[in-house]
Amino acid sequence: MSVDVGIIMGSQSDWATMREAAAILDELGISYEAKIVSAHRTPDRLWTYGKTAVDRGLKVIIAGAGGAAHLPGMMASKTRVPVIGVPVQTKALSGVDSLYSIVQMPKGFPVATMAIGAAGAANAGLMAAGILAVSDAALGARLDAWRDALSASIPEEPKDE
Ligand code: RP5
């Protein structure tokens, strides 16, 4: 049974961030799997995941990592499945290290890089939904409704908190 989206992350410690992507996919009814795949600690796992991604039917990969965050770029080097990168916020450098490690890919192997941290992970889920919705009208309608609901939830005037 294939899933549409692969959420991969460098460590268990990334899950607190990456589950924001999973929550969006759950809300929108998109099938996914979540796996720990580390560029440094489990390079063979990364290799196999990238090598089999197309044949397994993955349509989008969301890859999150922190620090020397090589996972998204290495995955983009190994598969043509679109990779969305999420820079995980780090303690030492606040995730700027992660962002710089992910965003500046050489020509030929793009990673669609999101913002640092939880907002970036949630946006990765929404970006994956937008990509899948190009060929799935029902999902497109669900995504439109999700966006409309968010807009409707924003008050016109601020209040004292
Ligand atoms: C990276 O190192 C992971 O993506 C994680 O963000 C960071 C720290 O990993 P742990 O030491 O918490 O396992 O590879």
C-alpha cells in the first residue's frame, strides 16, 4: 500500500517539529509515512529511501533536519521526487545553520526550502498538499476550504489580551 508523502527527519528530536507537517496532512486526508532517515547516522537508509522513492509511488518528500542539515539536499540528489526542506530550529544557532545548510543548493538539484521551525513544517504540509492538488480536484477543494477557514478565523480588529 503506497502513500503519497514521505516525511523524513534526521532524528527523533526533529519529530516535535515535523509532526506539524503530519498534522496538516492528517487534516487534509493525505496519506503519508514518517521515518527517521539521517544523512550522517544512517546514510545507507537515506540511499535506499531515495533510490526506491519513485517506484514506491511517493509523490512528495518532506525532509526536516537541524544543524548540519544535509538530509533534504542529499535526498534531492538521489531522487526526482520533489523534496520540501524544513530547517529545524537548533539551540546553538537558532536554526540559521539548518536554513543555510538546506537552502543554498547547487543548480540541478532543488530543494523547496521552508521557514525555520514549526511554521515551516506546517507550510511544508500545505506545500505538499498544493502539489498533489494539481492532479486531485477533491484535495484541491479541501485545501481551498482549509485556506478559507484560516482567513475567516482572523479578526479584523485587535483586542487587549
Ligand atoms: C540532525 O542533528 C538532526 O536532524 C537533528 O536536528 C540534529 C540533532 O540530532 P540529535 O542529536 O537530537 O539526535 O542530524
